[in-house]
Amino acid sequence: MAVAGAALLLETIDGLEKGTITRIPQDDALATHAPMIHKETGHIDWSKGGQQIIDLMRGMYPGHGAYAVLGEEPLKMFWAEAENKSYPDAAFGEIVEVTKKDFAVKCGDGILRIKEVQARGGKKMAADAYLRGHEMQTGILLG
């Protein structure tokens, strides 16, 4: 994709230099307003679908970050993978699996395998590194 983008950029610059590209002003009537992003914008709603939550993680990085509350502390989440697994008895936001590599949280359409996190006052790290230093159990509900 980067190669295609680079080729398009070169083609555009060439067209601007030759005068073969016509600039078209943006129609302000068709523009939409984007609200200010605040810390609370990144609070994960586990009832949403996995891809929506992943998009929130990507959209909130590197700013405030997407986060959930574990106990009394925020836990930022940067990378996750969605899976279509069903845990009908689990609540949205409940930790349903813990492995040596990651942990899985029930979301609106399956689970999210959390791969990269940051605890308050800590540094960003892979979930496996976090799990080596922090106890994580199934049944815990992330707020």
C-alpha cells in the first residue's frame, strides 16, 4: 500500500509542476465537525464490537489512549485481535481467558485478545510481559 501511495504522490507532484492538475476547493457545506477528544473518549465500551474497539485503540493512539479500569486503576490498551468466540454466560468486559501470551475480554461480538498494554505509571509493554508482573484471572470485570 505504501508503494501505491508513493507512486500516487509522485504522479500528483509531477501533475502540479506541469499544470495538468486542477485544484478543487473543498465544499465547506459537506464538511463535518470533529469534536474535541478528551481522556474519557478513550474509555472502552465492551458492549461494542471487536473491530470498533480496535478502531478506538488505533484512533486514541498516541494521545490519551484507549483504556479500561482494572480494579481502581486505568489500564491502557494499544493492540488487540478480535476473535469470534462465544462466552454466553460472561458479561461484557469480563476477562474470559488468560494465557502466557495475552488475555481475552468479552466484547459485543466475541472476544478481544489484548496484546499490548500500559499500567498507570508504567511503560507500554506486550501483554505477556505485563502478565509476568501482574496477577490476572478469569472472571475479573473491566470497567
